Amino acid sequence: MQKAITSSIVICTRNRPNDLRICLDSIATQTMMPQELIVVDSSDIPLSEQRGFTEYFSSARFPSIALIYTHTKPGLTHQRNVGIMRATGDVLYFFDDDVKLENSYLDQMSTIFTQHQHYGGGMGAIINVPPRASYWQRVLRTVFLLQQDYSSGRFTWSGMPTHAYGRISFQDVEVLGGCCMAYRREFIIKHRFDERLTRYAFMEDCDASRRVSLDAPLFYNPYAKLQHFNSPLARDRVIDNRAMYIKNYSYLFFKNFYPHQKLRIIGYVWSIVGLFVEALLFRRVDYIRGYMTGLRSYFYEQSA
């Protein structure tokens, strides 16, 4: 008889109480409950001091779950690591505060973790993922080894992640999405999240899943479903957003790929060219400015 696995949910949040409430509402209606629900908050005014929070994060709504709340300094990777240290479950689920789970999400995921002990982590399916890009944009992104959805969920030769979002079949992957990733505790305790990736921390999910995937396979489960609303609150403006994206990609390429295969530098440069080509074709001057800012920042820091 297989031993039942325990689970902990970690939700990191900052200045988005309304989004968090919707997320918690969806957890309260799960057909299988976790053992722990951990909210790691970095709001300017702690949620514990805000009216209404104790009403929707309380034992009255979650009578069979251990509720843990903590307030920390901002930074997604730091907050997730704080959650890891507080969690005791066999499997740790990391959800963004702007997701809404279907009622059977945890049940569907737990079935895979229980029946397939070799998996070190996995993710569910986003049912409101944006439509597929146009044919020519998909061609461009394939040729330049760039990130895209409806794909294999593996890393390209340039170290860019692809995502299985939108796929309808269960599959092994290398990349887990940050809004709904889950790991067996022993693997995420070993690898943690890289706190050199600060603020919103683009690609922190890709970095963690890359390192865990070298120890154990990961999965994409289309039967565990949720919606991701990509809240506009507390997100960076476009130029800062693109600067962080290309800077973090550069950092993670030279951390995770280049040391093991130096020739991959060709793929890295090719993908950087592809990002600028794409921005030019779509006339996104703000993207170009952001990419230039991010590259200057990364290579300046490396030379300092």
C-alpha cells in the first residue's frame, strides 16, 4: 500500500490582497486539502495589519489546515526560500497570488506524485493561456531558439526555456512555470531559489527547474487546471521589465549552461540577436531600450 504524501502550499505576495483572496478562495474548495498553507508577504503594509485578511485566512475557512503567515523583505526568490524553510510537507506547491485553481487541482497533482515516485517535480495546465503566436512569430522564435508556449517544455540550445503551456497531453519536461510549480521537498531543499535574482525575478522558475531536472525528471499534467490572471499590480514598466528579462537570461545562461558546454555561447548570442530582431519587426523601441539596458548592466557587473 502506497504511503499518502503530505503537501504544503507556499504563496508569495506583495501589495495584492484582492488577487490573494481569489487564490485562497480557490484553495478553500479543493477536493483534497494540503496539510499546510503558507503565505509569505512582503507588502508595504503587512497583510496581518490590513482589515479583512484574517477573515479569509483563518481556521474558520481552513479548519483542517495549518496556517502560517510571515512578513519578509521584498524579493520573490527570498520569499520562496522563506516558505521552503517553514514548510514540512513531502511536496511543496508554489502558486502565484494571481492564480485560481480548479477544484481538483491538488488531487490531480497528488495522484502523479503518489503513483510515480521518480518525479522530482511537476506543474499543471493554465487553461487561459494566451492563443498561440502567429505562424511567422513562431517561426522566428524557433529559428532564434527563443522562449515560447505550446512547446516541449525543454530548454533550447541557447539556454532559453520553452513551456508546455497550452499542450493537452501529459509529458516529461525540463521547465516548470513559476505560477504553479511543485517539487518534492528533498529536491527544492537541496537547490532552493537563487536570491541573486531579485525583485520580480524573471526566470527564477527556469533556474530552479533546470537544476532539479538534472537530479530527477519533471512533468506537465494537463488534467490539473488553473487560471493565471497576470495581475498588472506591482509589475515593472516595460523597459525595466525587458532589462530584467535579458539580464537574468544572461546570468542564468552563464551559470547553468556555458560552464558545461562552451560552444553554447553561439546559441546565446544567436538568441540575443533574435530578441532584437523580433523587437525591430514589431517596432517595440521600448523593448530595444530595455534589452540594451539589461545587457549593459549584466556585463558591467561581470567586469567590475
